[in-house]
Amino acid sequence: MSSRPSQPYRRASEGIAQFDVSSTFQKEHNRLRERRSARSQTQRITQPVDSPPTARAPPLKKHVEEPLTIFGFFVTFVVHLCRRYVLFQPRFKAPLYLFIVFLGSSLGDLFRPQKSLYLARPGNAVSVWLVQFAPYWTILLLLPFVLLTSYIYCGGKVKKILRNISRLLIIFIVHKLVLRSFDKFQTFSAFCSNEDYGNQKSCVGHGHRWMSFDVSDDAFSLIFLTLVIMEELMCFSRWEELDYALKRSPMDVLVSPEQSSTNAMFVRDRYFTLNGVIQAVFIALTLLCIIWDVMLVMTVFYYQSLPQKLSAALVAEGVWFVTYHLWYPRAWPYLPGLGIIRNLRIAALRKF
């Protein structure tokens, strides 16, 4: 069987035209360059000779906060702790007060604990110098806070500032009237263990017992004044947000009718001038709330009976609810925070 002679391998270039990729891409690249150069020449011809070059918009400058000093960091940390303690809705703390008064008074009446703690002893310095003058200390510290904050969020308008201060005057008068009504009720409900004697002097003088229902003045004052402080400090819940907002765009901080450059500059300048003093008063008011809460626990465990303290707590929360939840949201002098600053106004109105 004869074998065919092997034919030599023929390259593809001899039979089929080889596709040159590199030359094709080079031609396409040259064509694109010619189009771009023709387009740029056309733009040069159509552009006027004296037209200035197009100006680029300056890059946006980002606000960079200055680093805090050690003292500034310490103040910020303390203010944060105070906010955690005092800045939550008082309507959540009011039921807690009722629970503390009921449970603490029940345990105190059941076990009759000894007054071994210094704050539980009658005549201690805190009770004599602070609790006995609780409304005066409360108004004394609330007055500069309300004055300075309302001076800022009311735009320095005297009538609106006085409107906010009058809220404290109303609270002081209401507190005094309630305590006087307690005295009247005690006199009305008093009687002698021996019905033959009709007044306290003759009853006690003949060895009998003079009995009456004495509503706890201390429990009422401590609960009511603490709730008032918390209500007045609620405008501080969004106070720290103003720092960044006033540095970025002061005009956007104000409500719509008051958005003028004069009001914006006034709020910004007064805020950064008075903010340190406002923070100091805020810390002092928080410490006062802590003192009132501690002394309330002492009163609940060691003094008077459950009905006397529970009735005082109910009256305190009733007066607080009528003033800050029924009266002030609807009529003069209105709630704290209502002014020309948008976020403080919204925070005050959202409560209801």
C-alpha cells in the first residue's frame, strides 16, 4: 500500500488574509484625535476674543470644631451626666414618685427604722437651711436660668422675657396657697381625744391627745418643686444642638417670620456669650434636684404616716398637671421654649 507524500504545512498567511488588530486600533485612535482637534479649533473661532475665562466656583469650606481643653471636656462631661439625670419627661417621673412614696411609707410604717443617718435626723443642716426654704432656693436658681435662656430664644424682647419670668411667680404663689390650705385643713380636721375639750391648749393641758390630719408639707414641696425644675429645664434638651447650627447657618435656626440677619446675629452672639453661665446654672439646678430627691426619700422612710405623705404627693402632682399640662400649653404665660428658635419651639409643642 503506497503512502501519500506528506504535504508541507502551509501558513494561514498564504491562503487567508491575516487580520491586523494593532493597525486597526491605531487608525481609530488617529480618527478620534482629528475630531477633537477640529472641535477645539471650532470653539476657538466662535469664542469672542475679549471674553474672560470661565470662573470656577470656590470649594465649600467645611466647619472644623476647635479641640476642647481639659476644662471644656470636664464641663461637657458633667453637663452630659446632668442631662441624663434631669432631662426626661416629668410625666414619666410623676408615677415613680407615687410608687416611692407608697412603698417607702409602707416600709417605714411597718419597720419603724432608727434615724441613724445624718440626713434622717431632725435639725440637720440640709433640712434646716435647704428644705425649710425649698421654694426660695428653687426660684433663686430658676430665675437666672429662665432669664438667660429666654433672653436668647425670645430675641431679647422684654415683654416675652417677662412673660417667662412670670411663670415662676405663679408657681411661687400657687405653692404658698397650697401650703396655707394644708394648715386650714389641719385646723378643720383637728379634735381632742376627749370630746369635752374643744381646743388644743386645754386638751393637751389636761393630759389628752390633740389629733388632726397633717398633710406632709415637705413631701408636697419636694415633689412639686422637682417637677417644676424639670419642666423649666426641658428647653435645654435641644440647647446643645444650637452650637453647631448657629456656626453653620444661623438663619435656618429661626422660625419663618423672624428670619432676619439682625435676629440671627443676635441669637448667635448671645448664645456663645452666655452659654457658659447657662451651663453652670443648669448643673446647679441638677444638684438641687438630687438634694430634693434624697430628702424626699428621708421624709418618706422616717417621718409621718402613709396617708399624710401619699395625699401630699397626689396634691403635688395634681397642681403640677394643672399648671404645666392644662394651663400653660393653652394660655398665658405659656410653656418655656416658645420663641424665635425653631427646634426649641417644636420641642415645647410636641409635648402635647
